[in-house]
Amino acid sequence: MYGYQENEVPRSVSPADFGVAFASFLHNIASSLHSLTEDVLEIALYHASRTSKVSQVWKDFAQDLEKMED
């Protein structure tokens, strides 16, 4: 049962076990924050690129209108 022999007694929980659990918890939080910041960066880059392209399209459209008026 659980990898122990029948004549072995499982060890008791020690303070180090709580330290490992806490470190694992902090690692998971840091990993989540890292993923969140990566996603926010990707969204910011997408938005900046899209804004630049939309701006260029409106500029080209305005120039085309000026040519049509002339």
C-alpha cells in the first residue's frame, strides 16, 4: 500500500514538508503571473500593430479621396 512494506511505518509530516508545499505554491503563483504578463504583452503588440495598420489604411484612403477630387 502506497509503496511501503507491511512492516514499515510511514514517516511523520515534518516542517520541511510544509516548506516544500509553500515553495511549490509560490512557484505556481509566479508561473501564473509569468503566463499572464506574456499574454498581456502579446495583446499589446497585436493592438499596436493593428492600430498602425488601420492608421495607414485611413491615410491611404484620405490620399485616394484627394486624388479623386483633383
